[in-house]
Amino acid sequence: MEAHSRYFDEHFAAGRLLLYGPVMATSGAFGLAVLEVESEAEARRFGEGDPSVRAGLNRFEICPMRVSAARAKES
């Protein structure tokens, strides 16, 4: 999972991830990431490249989204 965290940190620093983190749902926790990519194929490569997915610890789903509005986090 340390490699998973590093992978996400690196992609966030490179600007490919807009946000990511755990979701504490009542049915059980899961991770969520919002990527800014050019294609579904690029998103799939990101998911397949996740060390935790490659190790069989996690899986991923891709759900396309059209952004209607967004706001940057204020400092």
C-alpha cells in the first residue's frame, strides 16, 4: 500500500490527479480519484499501473464525468 500511496502522490504532483483519497461510506471504505485525462484509455492505463491493482489488492472502475463547475480549494 506504500507503493500505492507513492503512485498517487507522484501522479498528483504531475497534475494528472485533481483529487484522491479514501471515502468512508457506511457500507465500507473505498478510494476515489478524479483524473484529468484525454481519453478513457489513459484512465485505464493509470488504473492498471497502480501497484495495489497489479498486486491484486485493489481493483478500479472508470466512470466518465462531465464537469459542470469546479472550484479550487482556497488556502
